[in-house]
Amino acid sequence: MMKSPATAGGINIAVRGSHVETVLGTLNQQRATAMRGGPRVTSGSVKEFVLKSMVENYAELPRILRRPLWRFWHSWIIAREKRDVAMTCMNYGYAGLDTPETVDLLPEEENERYGLQMYHQAASWVQLEGKDVLEVGSGRGGGAAYLARHQKPASYVGLDISEPAIRFCNDHHRFDNLRFVTGDAEALPFENDRFDAVVNVESSRCYPHILRFFAEVKRVLKPEGTFLLTDMRWKTDVRQLRQQLVESGFAIADEKEIQQNVIRALDVDDERKRQLIRRRIPKLFTAAFNEFAGVRGSGRYTSFDSGKMDYWSFKLVHAS
Ligand SMILES: C[S@@+](CC[C@H](N)C(=O)[O-])C[C@H]1O[C@@H](n2cnc3c(N)ncnc32)[C@H](O)[C@@H]1O
């Protein structure tokens, strides 16, 4: 439902959902406090706050902004990257509840253990060996490379909306069965019945029209194919997600709530992420990156920890 326009710095923005309005409201409160003689709001701190809030509330931003923002975000990271690439996974991670480590990794993969374990969990429902696999929203390709290398599909195609991310992936991850292409989740550039499995990790919440994405997955999946969907949702939206899946012609063959595993991963990986951000990110962007990484105390961490945000892993098949 469209709400009435909110105002930020004299600009009217038509917003959908309450989170953006909360951001703008907080900004206005900060201004009012400063005008009453409270702590001064510097333009630096306002920018930091706005950037952080945009990351935190990305999925509630107007639809038209979401795709360009992803492209900008990927380009920004790539432009600042030194030769040593420190991040190829962009999800919040998965850890075991007793022992955080759930899989054996190669030494060079160890640094991104929890992001890779998220992929292991997402794909754990099926055997990918010898299969043709599509991943939608493959980001910086770490998870795609991990599955292509260890699960040995015949072919693994990673697709993302961001051209710079795809260029990075094709340069950085080189395996014979792996390639990356630019494309939109809502208009997949493939023929019908092309893939045995479609993988989707922490990306679907970004899509402006989720039903178009589900219709596209159904179209490109072979009749006996499997859709492996792993993502977060506000707790209040999980029921709607299930309905949308069923209405799109999928049956839920298996599912697991993994929110506690995500919190555990955020906890055990907290210091590594903070250090990385301290070392590499200019101060203006620190709060935004802390939010993006879900460090302890961030809005995202708190939404998981308070139970407002859920995280689910689904195995979906064509409904008969
Ligand atoms: C949080 S990142 C997750 C990336 C990757 N799955 C991972 O776990 O490392 C979300 C990804 O979805 C991509 N994305 C957003 N909207 C998209 C769309 N409409 N079509 C394809 N990819 C999209 C973004 O560019 C980004 O790389």
C-alpha cells in the first residue's frame, strides 16, 4: 500500500512501508534536537546516518531505486578493492549451533567460512553433481565458486543484475563448469526447462516484483527440477511468502528455519568483519558497512536477535 509522501531535507519522497518513514522521521527529530540546542548534527553524521539507513531498509526503498543502488554498491566496492580480494560472499552467514563449523573447507576458503556454509545449507537438499544449475543473485560469486568446485555440477551459471559484479566474477572465479552472466531475476535470459536446479541466496527480498521472479524460475526449471530458496523476511511476511510460492505453482518439499544459525554466524564472525571494515572502509561509510555486514548492535543484527526478522531455507519443487 502506498503511504503519503515523507519529507527529507525538503524533498518529498513517496515511500512504501514504514521503515523509510522511520528513517526520515529520525532524521527530522535529530534536526529538531539540534535546533533546540542539543548535540549538533553535522553534515557528515547525517550522511553516515542516511547511508546506514538506506542499507538497513533497502528492501523497503521505492522499487525504482533498488536496481541502480545494487549496481552502485557493487561498483563502489570493486573500485576500492586492493589486489587482495577479502570478500566474495555477501550473505549474513550460517553456523552450527553446537559447533560453528559445519563443513570441511580448503585453506583459501576458510576466511569466508560462514558465507560459504550458507551456500552449503542452501544446496544441502539435493545432489548437484552432474546437474545444470542456475544461481540468481550470485553477487561476488564466492558461493557459486564453492558449489561449482565441491558439488561438481555439469554447469553452474551465476546471474546478477550488476555488470561490474559479473565482470569481477568472470575474472576472479575460474572453473571449467562455472560462468557468470548479467541479467534480471524477473526476466531470466534462458529458454524454458533449461535447469535442474535454481539456487537463490539472500537476494529475493531485493526484487521489486517477487511473483515475476517465481514465474521465471518455474519457466526455466525442468519439470523434475528443484528451486533452492534461502532468504530472510520480516516474521510477519513469512506466511505471505509461502502463499506466493504456492500460488506460483511450487510445492514446499522441505524447509528449515535458520535464523538462530544466522545469529550464531554473525556472533562468531563479528570481530573479523569489524576489523575488515576498520581497515578498508572510509569513516563516512563505516556505519553503512557495519549495517550491511550485520555486526552486533546493527539494525539488522537486532532485527534477527529480537525475532522480528526470520531466515528460511526452502526446497521447492513443481506442484503436481
Ligand atoms: C545480499 S547480495 C547476496 C549475494 C550472494 N547471493 C551471496 O550470498 O553472496 C544480493 C545480490 O542480489 C543481486 N540482485 C539484486 N536485485 C537483483 C535482480 N533483480 N536480479 C538479479 N540479481 C539481483 C544484487 O546485485 C546482489 O549481488
